[in-house]
Amino acid sequence: MNITELLITGFDGERAVFAVNLSPDMARAIFTESDDDGQVTVDATAQYASGLFGPLAKLFDGMTIVSP
């Protein structure tokens, strides 16, 4: 398997509070908030250089190997 991107979602209980898309040398994040009616909206976004993809992709790639 060749993993090209990773999507990581953080939760507070059942509510998603952020999502991070990791690709080689780049991380993009979306942070959410809920209004008084419970509607989820984007609160902030960020994009920055990151070396985190390589080690995590290697970890998850190893986890996808199924042996009998």
C-alpha cells in the first residue's frame, strides 16, 4: 500500500473539534466550533510545513499488513 495522505480528526466526546490533513512536508488544519444552535462552523484554518507525515505514514502502512 502506498499511503499518500493522512486525515486525523480530533473529537471532544462525539463532536469533531479539528481535522488535520497530512501530506509529505505539509499539514493543513481546520478547527471547528459550535454555535448556540449546535451548528458546527469552521473557526480557523492553518497550513504549515511539517515532517510528521513520513513517520506516521510508515506506522500506518505497517498496520495495514494482514498476516494469516
